[in-house]
Amino acid sequence: MKRGRTTSVRWLKYMVVEKNGIITKTNIAKGIFDIWVNSPKIAFDAKPGQFVGVKCDSFTLRRPISICEIDAENGSLRLVFEIRGNGTEWLAEKNAGDCIDLLGPLGNGFLLAKTDRPAVFVGGGIGVPPLLAAAKLYGTNATAILGFRSANAVILDKDFEKQGTAVTICTDDGTLGFHGLVTTPLKERLNAAPCAVVYACGPKPMLKAVAQICEEKKIPCFVSMEERMACGVGACLSCVCKVNFEGREQYFHVCKNGPVFNAKMIVW
């Protein structure tokens, strides 16, 4: 027990709380908002795939929001989030100039391979934003396969394209791009050209399917798991997932041990 507490303290010391203003705010799709926040201390330490805990009004628990982009030079973070409850609804009502309270950076981000090698990024819905900062480092060596319900739910595709990433859009209803699941274009891409690594974030069934494809192709795959979180710092047990670790099945915290995991670890 003592060892566990020591580990938590060591991990917590890298986090900071910042109360800074919103720089810009945009409603980019129904119920989805895009904000840049002045946060120099967190931006200095943040890595692609990590998240922040946002204090929303009088709610006891912070809301976990993935980091979409990091501008360490100007000390700012980009957060893209969807209204999913009272906390995020409160956050969506904030405007440029309003001050919000952030805790971060939280969790473990993507383990980035050599960025001069080809990488594929697979995102589903609100799982797309956490991939952007990592894809940016790969530039023209990145391919993004992004899945959404319909054309009016598509977000950030132009942001990926601006940084040189080749983008394939998939929609469930066929209103834009490929009509179907992201797994079909993924298989086609992996069959067509070499790929050093795959990164994915989205619904669990999608992540499982992507992990299975990568396992068959013997391509390293890292997945960002989406689980409901309470504390966000590993103190509670609300966001556990089952993994294979050190030869046996265990439960890890998504907030502390993840949210990014090697897909081979996950017990699907």
C-alpha cells in the first residue's frame, strides 16, 4: 500500500492547476465545440494523447477533455469536446475571455515512433481530436481514416489536411466519403503500402476491430481508450480496463496508466 501511494505522489507532481482565459471558441458541429485556452504551464509539458481535467462550475468532479493541439511556444492548448452532460454543457456556454480552471497534463500520451516512417491514424467521432497533435508530427507521412455518423458530424478533416495528412472520411449513412466502417479503408491502406504504426481512438468496438487487423498484419498498434472517469488521477476505480500485464490479467486505470495503451495489452 505504501508503494502505491509513493507512486501516485511521484506522478502527481508533474501536474499543475491553471486558471486562464479562453482565447477563441467555435461551434464546429452540432453539440461539438472547439476552444483554444491560454495555459502556458500545461502546454509546456503536454504531449499528444494526454488530457486535462476541467473544473465545471460547482460540479465536484472535473470533466476529462482530450488535448487536440499543443502550442507550447505561445502557451496554449486546443480542446475539442462534445456536450455529454451538465458539466460539458456548462463549458459550452463559456466564451472567449472567460476564465476556466484546468488540471493537467493528465495520463500517458501516444508512444510516437520515428516520424519519418508512415503511420496511420484511425479515429471515430469525438475520438478524432486526440489524434491531431500526433498526426501533426508525422505530416506527409501520416494517413488519417476518420469515421462519423454522417456528413454533418464530420470534424477536423481540414485540420489534418492542412498539415499534409492524407485523409479518408467514412460515414455510417454514406452522406460523405466512404459508406461504411473505418476498418475497410484501413485494410486497403495496409495492403497498399508499408505502415510502421497505427494509432486509434474512438468507440471500443472500433478499437477492437482495428487492433485485430493490426495483429493480423503484425503492425504495432496503440489505442486511446475512452472510459467514464471520476477523479482523473488514478485515485478511484471508475475507469478501469482489463489488461494482460506481466503474464496475468489485471485492471489498469485508464486515466493514470492510459489513456493510451499498446493494443496487445487490452483484454477485449
